Amino acid sequence: MSRPLRADARRNRAKILAAAEQVFAEGGPEASTEEVARRAGVAAGTVFRHFPTKADLLRALMKDLLEQVTADAAELATSGDPATGLFEFFGRLVRRTAANRTVVGLLAVPLSGPITSLADVVAELLRRAQEAGAVRLEVRPDEVMALLESTCQGALSGAWTDDLRDRTLEIIFFGLRAHRPLPHPGTGWAES
Amino acid sequence: MSRPLRADARRNRAKILAAAEQVFAEGGPEASTEEVARRAGVAAGTVFRHFPTKADLLRALMKDLLEQVTADAAELATSGDPATGLFEFFGRLVRRTAANRTVVGLLAVPLSGPITSLADVVAELLRRAQEAGAVRLEVRPDEVMALLESTCQGALSGAWTDDLRDRTLEIIFFGLRAHRPLPHPGTGWAES
Amino acid sequence: MSRPLRADARRNRAKILAAAEQVFAEGGPEASTEEVARRAGVAAGTVFRHFPTKADLLRALMKDLLEQVTADAAELATSGDPATGLFEFFGRLVRRTAANRTVVGLLAVPLSGPITSLADVVAELLRRAQEAGAVRLEVRPDEVMALLESTCQGALSGAWTDDLRDRTLEIIFFGLRAHRPLPHPGTGWAES
Amino acid sequence: MSRPLRADARRNRAKILAAAEQVFAEGGPEASTEEVARRAGVAAGTVFRHFPTKADLLRALMKDLLEQVTADAAELATSGDPATGLFEFFGRLVRRTAANRTVVGLLAVPLSGPITSLADVVAELLRRAQEAGAVRLEVRPDEVMALLESTCQGALSGAWTDDLRDRTLEIIFFGLRAHRPLPHPGTGWAES
DNA sequence: TATGAATGAGCCTTCATTCAT
DNA sequence: CATGAATGAAGGCTCATTCAT
């Protein structure tokens, strides 16, 4: 592929991505490329040199985001408490999304590679949670992904308070959970 | 107010709404008004005579949609089986949304009247389901609306098969459901 | 020419002209034909049946206006005090214009016939004023018309108070007037 | 603020202003921005990069014009013959306007700074002319501005020959002028 | 390579005018 | 004849993308 970028070029790429994250987080994917350039302190042309197309920029952004998220999940998948890892991750992602409209782009811009690995890590989190007896055995990875996606979208609606978001998540978690003696005198489970 | 439209005008209005439904269903609210006109087989000006503003067109569309949906829910709320009404409605709406991206507009275009009544009807469905012992008592109406909204959004992702959608819904329903005597065999969870 | 209109047609014509006078007085010639129709209580098509073109409507309007103004002037020219008639008329017209932006149209829409007769009546007013010794003899009709037109335009600027308008007119009248001793050689006037 | 434009940009800006001067001179402020672009040999977008709004373009144009005019007046106010400066300036401006309908914009587009200074300079010209005994002492600056404005407007009518214009101006000047024994025992005319 | 000006297609909207009802 | 819906050409403006400097 393209050989290693010059130092300043790499720096610019980073500045642009950082600016883009802000800009698209605020304005969603409709935000203008020019605004990204402005916020990055470069000229429009520079943005297009690095990302020939607005879609490319969005894709790159989402790849980054996914990598972070995936790394986060991967850590939970190896070091955390298996019983809570999935829920913890789910909650984190939804909260993050609420502050970052970029993710809407996930709908518009077709992703290819990395998303797979997110799915992989989520699958791992799920497996562990099931092994730990925290999640019903018949829940499948694609269902978790679907719930994740939905809830992230919902979190963008702007009308969600933190409280509503947490209560809503609780219902979904309840739906995922294996209910041994079926408690719910009080929903009785902690959320970090 | 405006008296009954002339026959041809009413026909055009209908054609425009139909075209708009298609166009916005496919392209979301960003789709162009011009495209709506083209698809309706009228000139741009005609669209604007009927809906002075793009937002007006979207509002009209959504009002229609909401009215249908609300009517649907209202019927379930009065005539159907209280235990299943909420779930039935939830599923119907999600399925419907999957084929109609217009609903995204619900986020962008501020609605006034009818949306309230949708929330009202949903609250009623919820109340009945709880009375019938089908839904946990601590579930609140706003949570149901939030789940509804999220799932509808998710259903737009395009990546959902009918099967995935149904399995995902089932998890949410499980989360809503009161599991005391564990009715509903086949919803199956771990360890009998 | 076109034979006498049916009674209702004539009534409509009048209603339209009346509405147009209002509308254009308020909004100038940019005002929309549709607004005229609305205010006249007829449909757009009716306006165009009577006046095939917006310009035709404006022309008709101005013809009417001119006729009134001309009649006004004609009366002053026959019955009033010769020494003050011209000034009186001048002032009236300017005041009237200030409240009626339609007159701007005089610039945009080429007039033909009637304006001549206005010029004629003004010439008559001028002649009498000169005979009465109230206006310098070398003042010519076209100059008076030019001053009239200019001042009417100026009166539209919106920034004129009644007071400013009167003081400005006074200067112009002073310029027209015959000043007894008449010194100032070189400024070129009659009777050295 | 914005640092010096690139050479080509400055060239374009100039081309646009030049084209705009022509276009608006011919068609008045209603003329289309697109026509300006066409005449300047640039794309529409370029015009909007330089002047984000049509009003901005008009303002820039008028600012330029006013600056020239003001500079012109300022020079007359300091170096010329006090007795004729005002008249000279008045005449120049009217002649200039006759060839430039843009000035009509002065009515439509709200100006801020420079127009004040034009009024200031005119006031100065007036003061000097009065000191020199060339203009009646009771003439006030706002009256001169009003006459100026009116006459410029009138000059746009297209129907003025150079000769008519000069004769008309002469009457106004006569109205401004101090006439030897200064008659005007009362302005002596009735106003209704 | 970065810059930032230029491009030009496309968007929403308005309005004079035409024409089916 | 009147009606009022339909037309379609502009118009002002935005923005992704290209390209001269």
C-alpha cells in the first residue's frame, strides 16, 4: 500500500481526524467538510488529499472509533468479570454514542473489515457472560449486536435523559439475563 | 379552513404523498423535494403548492404515518388480548419502520399534536399488559417508547433479516415480561 | 376594440384595480400578482384575464392614478388661484406619492398616452403661475415635470419626515419663484 | 482580519465588482447574481465566496461608490471655491448616477458607516457655501441631502437628456442660492 | 505537499403565466 | 367567464470536489 507518510503529513492526518470527530459528533454526518478543515487548522484541499472523499473521512473516523471501542471490549473480555463484562461494555458504548452523533454514519457508510472484529469481541463477551451464567444461553451474538446498534441510535434522539437511558438499558439487560430464581423484587442488580 | 380540494388537486396531493413516502423511505429526510416531484410526475411548483416547505411535506407524511400507527395501537388497546397487545404493536411498528426510513424524520422534524397521543396509546397498552400480568410492573411508559424508538432506528440499518429482527424483539420482550410462573414455554432460558 | 364588458366583469375589473392599488402601494411593483388576486377576492386567473400581464396591470393602475392626478391638476388649472396652483399641485402629488409606492412603476413600465395630458395640464398650471408673476419666466414645463418626478421618487425613500418633505419642497419652490429684485448676474434669469 | 488575498483571488474580486457595477447599473438591484458571475467570467460559487450574500455584494459596490463620491466631495470641500463647491458636487453626483442605477440600492440596502461621512462632507460643503454667501442661510444639510437623493433618483428615469438635467439642476440651485437682497419675506405661498 | 480559490451541480423556494375543470 | 391548480423558469445559496499557485 501507500508507504509510510512523512511526519508532518501524519500529523495533519491526526489533526484532521480529531477535528472531524468533534465536528461530526456535533453535527452528524451532514456537517460540512470545510468546517472540519477549519477546525483542524488546515485547508480544504488538505483534507481531500488525505481522504479523497467525505465518505472516506467518515469511514476512517468510524474505523478509529471502532478500534477504540473494540480495544475497550477486548480488555473487558480478557481481564474483567465475565458476568458483568457484556453489560458494562454495552452501557459504555451507548453512553459514548449519546455524545457522538458520528455513529449515525454507521448506517450511511458501508463498513467492511473492522466491524467484524467488534462483532468478534462482543461474541466473546457474550460467551463469557453465558459461561458465567449471567446471560441466557440461547441469546446469539447477532442479537446482541442488533440491540447495541438500536440502542445507540436511540440514544441519539436527544430526548433521552441519563435516567431514561439507564432505565431503558436495564430492560434490555433484563431481557438478556438468565433469571435464576427470577428475583425482580426490585430489579435488584447493580450497574456501574 | 381550506375547503375540499378539487378532484384533481386531491389526486395530486395523494400522488405527491405517495411519491414522498417512497422517496423519503429510500433516502431518508435528506432526499430531495425535486425527486419527489419527479417521482410523482408533477412539477416542482406543484409540490410546493401543496406543501409550502419541505418540512411541511415531511410533517404531513409523518402525521399520516403516526395516525395510522396510532389508530392501529388504539384498536389493539381496546379490542385485543391485553397480554399480547403491547408486544403485537411493538412488533408491527418495527416491521413497518424497517421498510420506511421516513420515520427517522421523527427525530429531525418537530412534531406537535399526534405524537402525544401515540405515547398515550402506548401507555394504555402497557397498562393493560401489566394488569394482565404480562409485563413487569416497574416498566414505565417512557421506557417502552425509548425501546420502540431505538428498535425502529435499528431496523433501518438494512442489515437486519426478518429472522434477526424477530429474535432481537424477543429479547426485548423478554426484558419487559413478568416471569413469575414462567409462562411462555419456548422462550426458554438456561437450566429449565 | 373589446366591446363593453359584462356587468360582473366590470365589477371584477374594478375590484382588481382597487386591490392592486393597495398591494402595490404597500409593496411596490415587486408585490406579487397572487396577493392582488387574494386581496381582490378573485382567483389568479381572473386577474390575468383582465390584464394579460403584470405590466398591463401596473400600466392600468398608473393610468388610473394619472387620470385622477390629472383631473386634480385640471381643476386647479381652471378654478384655483393662478399664483399658487402649480405649487399646490406639486405638493399634493408629492405627498400622495409618499403613501403610494406604485408610482415607482413609472420608471419601470413604459407609459404612452395619458402622461402627455398630465404634462399638458402641468404646463397649463405653469403658464398661469408665470402669468401671475409667481414663477420665473424661463422655467419650462419639462423642468417642472422633472422636478416633480424626482421629488416623488425622493419621497419614497422612507426616510423623509413630513417636515423634511415640506422644507425640501420649499427650496424647490423657491427655485421656481420669481423673486422681485432678482439680482445675481450670471445665474441667468430673465430681466437682467 | 483576513490577510491579503491571493493574486488571482484579488483579480477575481475586482472582476466581479466590475461586472456587478455594470450589471446593477443596467438592471438595478434586482439584477441577478448569476448574471454578474456570467459577465465576470466566473462561476456562481465564486461570487458567493467573495460576497456571501447578494446584499453583501451590493453593499460592497455602494461602499466603493460612496467612497469615491465622498473623496470627491472632500476634495471640493477643502480645495475648491467655497461658493461653487456644493453646486459642483451636486451636479457631478447627479450626472454620475444617471449612468448607474446601482445607486437606487442606497434605498434598499441598509448602509452603516460611510454614508454618514458623505452627509458630513455635504454638510461641510454647505457650510462653506453659506459662509461664502452663495447659499441661503436657512438651508439645512438634510434638505440638501434630500434634494440630492431625489435628483439622483430622477436622473435614473432614463428620459432625461443632458440638457434637461442641467436645466433642472439650475432650478434647484436657484432655490438654494442667496439672492441679493434676499427677499423671501415669508416664503409666501400657501400649503394645504 | 499544503493552500485556498474556483467550480458547478444541486437544493429549496418564488412567481408570472397557462390551462383543465 | 371564473376558478385555482399546474407549470417551469429563475433566483439565491451551499458544498463536495478539483486545480492553479
